[in-house]
Amino acid sequence: MKRGMKIKYGFGEDLIFENNFMRFAKSSHKIKIPKNLDQDLAYLSGYHLGDGYLEDFNKSNKNRGKSSYEITYADKNIQQTNLINFIIKNKFAHELKIFKRPLVNSWIAKTNCKVLHWFLTKKLKLPMGYRNNIRIQKWIFSNKQFLSSFLSGFFDAEGDVGSFIIKGRNGKKYGKIRIQLTQKDKNFLLRVKSVLQDKYNIKSVIYKKSKQDTYVLKIDARNSVDLFREKIDFRNTVKKDKLRRLSKEIVYKQPRKIKI
């Protein structure tokens, strides 16, 4: 973009780009604009598709009489909202407001920023409004590290780590580690399943939750779990540490008893 370029976006004032910063036409407050797409922005994109929300300014303008550019993230783990805030602060020199909603036991990180909203929609290609028919953006596939970071972000938003454990007589823990994604959009899970297999040789299965309009992608083969941890992994410290701990503790196959 050229210095001094005016960009029409949404309603009201144009955005002005100058020296890698962007501002409203009548405001001196500037938001930094990243020069290049990178792994942190790929991670943010993946997390956003899971737990983020971009206000649809077309609807907000119609319903409220004025436009809104709200950006919101929600998570039960404050470390996760702090991580998202750190990325946005580092990349855009802008901070989210973080607070807790006790009734739903969730931490909220949000802002109303037209410049940031523009970047997320126009540069990262993230959808406005409630996410229907979500997809992996084309630019994510331009770099293998981008893809790994994107998947890490999506698994941090929609994934979890668990295990099925049986304690043996020798004191060891036998069982399986389970990495899961839960989504209503089965087609998106099929896309993720294909990417995991083709790009990382990670095998997974998809099944429908009983009596729910929700689908689960599950990774539980030991080799695939190890590949996930090596090639993708979580950034969320709670999930990351749990996966590391289970990988050290659990023996996958209990030795067969020898008949004499």
C-alpha cells in the first residue's frame, strides 16, 4: 500500500495508511499494520475461526443506526485470552479489553476497532458474523509453518486432550491418549482430516455425537499423537502441558500374558 492511501471500509470515515500504520481520517490514533503474514497471524486465524467473532457492520449499522466493528474472543482459560491479546498487541500495537463473565465461567477479550477489523477481514480473510461454512484460507497453504500454526490455533480453540487409562499390576499406566476437535460443521472436519493425513501423515476418525448435531474428529493412534505434538502441538499451556504429561506417563499397549 502507498503512503497516504485512503481506503473505504464499512461506513463513515475512510482509513488512511501511512508508514506501516493506519488511522481514521479525522483521528491521530494509529494502529500498526504488519508488513508480512506470519505464523502468529496464521495461529490467530485458526483460533479466530474457532472462538472469535467479527461484527457484521452491515447488520449493526442497520439495526443500531450506526456501524460497529466489534472483535471478540472467549475462553475459559485466561492464559488463552492473554495469548491472543499478546499477539494483537505485538502485531498491531493495540490491546484488547479482558474481563470475566462469572455466570458462564468464561474470559472475554474484545475491542471495537475499525482498523483491526479491516485487517482481519481483508488481509486474513476471516468471515464476519456467526461462522457458517468455515474454511482454511488460501494464504495459509502458502507455507507449511503457516498451516501448522493455523491448526494449532484451531485446536486451541475447539480441541481438547484426554485419555483412557488402566493401571497395570506393575504400576504402569496403559491406555490411549485422545486429541479431539468438536464441531457442528462436518465438512470442515473432513477438510481438517484430509489435511492432517496428506500433510502430516496424522490419522484421525470422525464420528457424530450421540443425540447431538455435533461431530468429533479424534486422533488416538500413538504415532499420530506423537506426530501432532511434533508438527503442530498446542500453544495453550494447559493443553500443551497435559499432552506432554500424558505422553510420558501412558504406555499404549499392555503386554500380553504368556500362556504356559
